[in-house]
Amino acid sequence: MSLRDFIAKQWIDVIQWTESEDGVLAYRYPMQDMEIQNGGSLTVRESQMAAFVNEGKVADIFGPGLYKLTTQTLPILTYLQNWDKKFQSPFKSDVYFFSTRIQTNQRWGTATPITIRDKDFGMVRLRGYGIYSWHISDAKAFHTKVSGTREIYHVADIEGQLRNTIIGLMTDAFAQSNVPFLDMAANQVVLGQKIAAGMAPTFADLGLTLDSFVVENLSLPDELQKMLDTRVGMNMLGDMNKYTQYQVANSLPIAAANEGGGLAGIGAGLGAGLTMANVMGNALRPGEQPPPAAPVAPPPASPAPAGAAPVAGAETKFCFNCGKPIPRPAKFCPECGTAQP
């Protein structure tokens, strides 16, 4: 190895980072067997931050721009190294780059339903999913608490932590909101804003800023959803008495058209329908007690006209051929003449 190659290997004049792949949050500039040249340049591009770390302590932080590395641009590092007026060239320091781009379309969702107390339905199990976005805003806090001294740190390394944090904070937010499920489902934008406000301090503690939080859907488990649909359908029907009367009235033409249909059968069906309507209506109003049913008096017996066939009773029997009532001792039916047993 020539002397020129040795010097080039040991001294660094330009420090910069071009993101070679997506999803990288932190990148440690390779410094093995190399030192930084006095007066060297540091290039920090848009959507980036850079940090100098000296002996495990974060020193100077740089935002986007082009910097000449001197004691004026590295005041904290100068103090840590006990440099008086200018540092001796070269010097050792770790340099970390951070991507401050907004990490969009991050998915969140409840792996299992969240149990909350609802004033309309009591205890319910709630499911939800949506998207959120965030970015690194405090490189020092993120380096200290999250990425550390790793050579490279990806979004996937922190994604699970953030998702579980969101679910935990959502449970607390739902428990403290006292908002019914139906109101939450109808105001998902406002709900997302409230949840984001509650999660912002937790993200800031990690050096992150939560840019957006969107609730795409809130739902109940299938068995609870069926019960909710049934209740909504009953509320849409309104007065069950009137609804049943309407249904029975529509069935009258159909019953009359059926073979063997008669006014007696129709009247019996109508009476049964009205009775059912009363029962269902009272069931939907648990606070009200149904009035006692009035006793039904039997119709007065009218005398049979002269010459009329005897009425079925204790002294009569029925013809097994025509079905007419006949005197019990009769051997032949007076209507059809059929011999009786």
C-alpha cells in the first residue's frame, strides 16, 4: 500500500450519506481505522440529520446544510475534547445520520378485540384498524433511547413497538372517553384526532412526531354485530302493534284466495296476529305492565227454528258421510239417507 493510499484511508475529508434503500432510520458512518480531517466538510441533505458522538456521548447535532468542521461548528465536541482554540487534525468521532422523512402508510390494527364498557350495550368487544404516519424529530432522543450504536436501524425494527403502543393507548382512550360505540363509529375522524393527541407525548419521548392517525374502521365481533343489526331493525320498525296489523291486513287477500279459506279462519288468524303484536309490543316496553285481558263472554244461545236440524250436543251425533248432526238413536241420516252404525 502506497503512502497516498494510507493517508486516504486514514483521513476523511467529506462525510455524507446517500440513502441506498428505503426504510432506514439511522445509519452509522463507517469510521474504522479512519479519522476526520481538520476543516473537512459535512453534507446533510434535506430530510436528514447528523449527530457527532464522542466516547458514547451525543455531541453536536446538524440539520440540512453543508458544514466545514471546525471548533466553531463543533462547539460541544470541542468542549468534550478539551480543545482550546482548534482541534488537532485528525480526530476520532462517530457520526450517525438519521432520516427525518415522514414514514407514511404505517398500518395498525387490533390483533384481538378490545373489551370496553359501553353505556348502550354494556360490555362490548371492539375491533379496529387504520393507518398512521410519523417522523424522527429529535435525533438525540432517538439515538439514546431507540437506535443506539447499531450500524443501521430500519423502520421494521420499531414498527412492532409502535403498533403495540398504539393498541395499549387506544384501550385507555376508549375507557376514558365514555363515548358510546355508535357515536365512535359515526365520528371516526374526530376519534382519530383524539387518539393522536393522547399518543403524541409517548411518540415524543422516543424522539418521534406523530403526523397523522386515521381510524379506517371500527366494528364488533360477528356475533355481537348480528345482535346489533337485530336491534337496529326492531328500532326501524317502530310500533310493533301497527306493523303486525299491517302485515295481517296484507295477508287477508291471500288467505281468502286459498282453498278452504273462510271468514272464520281469517278472523282467527287476525286475532292471533293482534295477540302476538300485543305480546311483542309489551316485551319491547319492559317498564310497562300489560293490562289484564278482559274475559270473553260466550254468545247467547238462540232457539233453533222449527224444522231445523238438531244442534250438536249431548243428544246428537254426526253423520259419518255428510257430517250433519243427527239424533243419537237415528239409524239413517235425515239429510243424505246414509245408514248409521
